[in-house]
Amino acid sequence: MAELILGQVLSFDASPFVEGEAAARHIAEGAVLVEDGRIAAVGEAAALRSAHPQAAITDMGRALLSAGFVDAHVHYPQTAMIASWGKRLIDWLNQYTFPEEMRFADPAYAAEIAARYIGLVTANGTTSFCTYSTTHPASVDAIFTAARSAGMRIFAGKTCMDRNGPPGLLDTVQRAYDESKALLERWHGVDRLSYVITPRFSPTSTPEQMAVLGALWKEHPQCLMQTHLSEQTDEIAWVKELYPQARDYLDTYEPQDLLREGAVYGHAIHLTEREKARLIEADASLIHCPTSNTFIGSGLFDMGLATQLRVGLATDTGGGSSFSMLRTMAAAYEIAQLRHMPLHPSHLWWLATQGSARALRVEDRIGNLAPGMEADLIAVDLASTPAIEQATRRAENLWQELFPTIMMGDDRAIRAVWIGGRKAI
Ligand code: GUN
Ligand code: ZN
């Protein structure tokens, strides 16, 4: 049965980083026709109503209909330790993160947190995400199982690390290869699930472990590979000690065949000119994690790179301080302001939807409202709190009406969520 959802519609014809705000398409009295889990049509409400008289009508009033948010870098196992106080990256990992990740040796705990995480992000309008797990294969099974029953398109992989962590959390070169391969064969391409080869980062993987993961990636070139790159200056100094031969941080991945299209690097804040040139040449993806970069004190990402590279947006739960992509857009705006680059609302919304989908190389399936795309969509209340409502009263266009929600909105703004055409909220 077809469903015709009415509201203001926001979609994109191109990237606002290339075409400016003209890349966005706004229909004030619009509609989205959903049929068999896909978007069948997007257009004026009146025209679609008369063309599809049999469709069930869901009227969202003046709410904004958009593609669901795509969170391109998260650690779902860090859900319960989000907002842990007072540490920078390496101490934060040792004091809070690794002990929490050790708990995922218990499959029941993994299942509990996977379900909790999916509930939290769905309430925040996130319909797709790319997550790290822990070294335990059961942590990957847990998140894929939960996402599959929710009908979500997600990306996940076993986090591989064979040094510089507590013994109970470490795997080995051989286990990283064998367990990643087994999980990839079990899950990749099942329903809407994709496996991602996941070395945590250079300090916690030996070159030998990264080499076998590079080999696994060559055997399965259709998969993505995710890791961390140049997040914090103390981390970069440590990488220099661990890899004295490497020209820079990226050069710890390159010789292990962990740099090419489909590589997805989180953070990527303190890049050298050589690294930028190689990333562009390789058509790799960078993921901006703004609440994490301020929370852990990492630095200010250069959004100018979005004109040359695939750049996605992410919460980086639980280094990030929020599950909300609205809050994440606000932080991206603030960081860009500190770099004298005011991001337009169209830039921010695109990053949280198409930009992230493009970084994960699924921009033809999710992250936009267009015929043929999978029906992951949200209805956003643009007056969800008294503070936001009063700030929108004098708005003369969509961007003025939307920006207070970007800056001050949270899960209260998410009125409805459809995942694969099915109403989830
Ligand atoms: N670098 C390596 N592991 C992590 C992690 O879990 N979070 C963040 N923010 N950076 C990392
Ligand atoms: Zn991360």
C-alpha cells in the first residue's frame, strides 16, 4: 500500500559545497510518495494527491520532510560511557573506553547496548550509521542483529587491535584476519547490512595486523575500510615514535594497502599537505566529528576540504557528546566559524544526509529524497520548543526557519521516522 506523506520537503540536486544553496530543493507544500520501501515520487502535494488517489495520506503539517540522518562514524559500544569527564584522547581511551569495551566479552551486554543505541539514534532521526564494534566478534553480531530487525542500512566491523590496550581487549594478527573474514562472510550484503574492515588506528595495530587487514580488503574490495587519522597532536607524536620510517600519519596506512577509494578516515584534523594531496588522489573519505573534536580537545577540522573530498558528518559516540545529528550540525557550524568559514544551513543539512552517504559510497541509495531511493526519512518539527518557535517567527525563508532547529534542536524536533518505508517513530 502506497503512503503519501505531506509536509515541507527538502532535497538536494547537488552538493552545496559545489553549487551553493541552489543545490537544495525546497517544496513548501510538498509530498513524498513511499511504496515498497522506496521513494516513488517527490513533488507538490496537490499534484501527487491527484495522481495517487489510492495512497494513504499522512499529513505532517509544516514539518520538514528530509532524508533521515546518516551518522558516518560512531562507536556504539561507547553508548553507556558518553560524556565521561576530563581526559584527552589517549587517557580517555585508557581510562574510560577500553574498560567499557572489555564488557562486550559478554554477548548479553553487547545485545543490550546494541538495542539501546538503536533506540537512542532512531529517536534522534538517524536512520543509518557506520559503527566500530569491539574486538569481540559477538559485538558485531549484536549490532547487525539489532539493525536487521529494525530494517536499517548500517555499516559495522570488528575493531581490530593487537597492542597498546588491556590484554583482555587485544586480538592478534591471525585472529584479526580470521574473525574479520568470518564476520564479513556472515553479514556483508545480508538485507541492508555492510561489513567494514576496521583496524582501530595505527597505535593499537601492529604493522603486521594492518597488513593482513589490507590483504583481506583486497580480497573483498567492495567493502569499506574505516580507521582513525590525525585526531590529536599528542596522538600524532606517538605515531611518529611508533613508526619512525613513516613520512606522516597517513603513511602508516598506505604501505599496508589501507589507502584507496572506500577508505573512511575519522577526524583527519591535523593533515600535512602531502596527506591532503594523497587523500584527494585516492578519492578517500573523511569524517568530521565536531562534538568529539571539541569534547576531547582535538582541534578544528578544515571544512574547505569538502570541495575536493568526500566528507561526512558524525557524532563519534561516545567521544562525541551527543547522539543527535542536529547537535552535531551545530558544532560543525561553530567549528567552521572559528575557522572563518560560515557554513550555510544547506551545507550542514547536506553533510548530515547526502554528504555522509557519499562518504560511505551509498549516495544513490540513502541520504536524499528522490525517486528510487530507499525510504529512510524523517519529519522535523521546526518549532519544537518555545525557544526555537519564537526564533522562527520572523523567518522569511526555509533557511531562516530551519537554522534555529539546527542550532538548538534535539530529539524533541524529530516528529516521525520511517526506515525502509516502515514507520519507526
Ligand atoms: N582513536 C582510536 N580509537 C578511538 C575512539 O574510540 N574514539 C576516538 N575519538 N578516537 C579514537
Ligand atoms: Zn572513532
